[in-house]
Amino acid sequence: MSSCRRLLGFAFGVVLLALGLAPATASAAPAGISGVWACSVPAGSTHTGVRLSSNCGGFSYEYNVTAPSNGLWACTVPSGWSYTGARQGSNCNTSSLSWEYNLSTPSTGTWMCTVLSGHTYYGVRQGTNCGSGLTYEYKIVIPVNGVWACYPPTGWSYTATRQGSNCGSGFTYEYLLFKP
């Protein structure tokens, strides 16, 4: 009976392959879909786990694809996102520890590990949240007219400067943002 089931399963698999419906034709999960094991991670998504699988052609990796969200510990930081913490974990690599990132979108007053294009910051400190050892963390400022920042982002100007201690070691310049 067991060999008969295998033969039927094989025949069914051949039919599925002929129709283009077999699992071997797996493709990336659509962006916004969460918790799907897929052969690649589509742009705008991230993944929270990795496993070895034969579903993606040969013996390769599958990724637990998910939409990014604030507070999600993920294996990659998608475009348009930053992170507020990093840790070593076993979810993102099948054979060793690797970095996982606590995702976050920029918001004024949040201490983040990177400053995204079009944003700026008004505070910098060294801490242990963003990787191994002491690394820089940045207090994010969403640019608006009349806000002090450590530098004007691209497309912005400033109407005044002052020296202060928010933007680095010692006294550095701070800028009052302006955009016409």
C-alpha cells in the first residue's frame, strides 16, 4: 500500500508540475502578507525567521516573510524603517547567532539607531541598544519649521544657529529649521 501511495503522489506531482501549480514554483509572498514561508523577501517586507527547505529549488533557505511593524524583532530593516534596538538571536541564521532588529518608524523624540533620509535629530548619545559595544543613538526630530536640529535635512534651510551640547561631544552648532 505504501509504494502505491508514493506512486500516486509522484503522478499527482507530475500533473501539478505540468499545470504550473507545484510547490517547486514557489515565489515571493506579496508585500503586506505576514507569517508566510517564502523563497525570497519582497521589497518593503522583512522576515522573522529562516529555515532550510527543499521547496525553493534544491536545498536552500525559506524566509518567514512579514510586513514591518513598530516593535517587531526582524532579521532585516526594510527601506523607510529604522530600529531602536539590536540583539543577537538564533531566528535569522540556521547555523549561528545573528543580528535581529527592533523595527520602528521615525517619530519625534524617539531614540533610534539610524537617521533616515529626510529626517534629522536633536540629540546624540552613546549606548548599548544598537549593536555590539557602545554605538551612537539619535533622538529623532521630524523636520518642521521652527524646530532646532543638529543639521538641516536635504531640502531644508535654517534661519538661525546656536552652539549647544545636544549634537555631539563638546559644543556644536544647532540649526533652527526653515522650509519655504
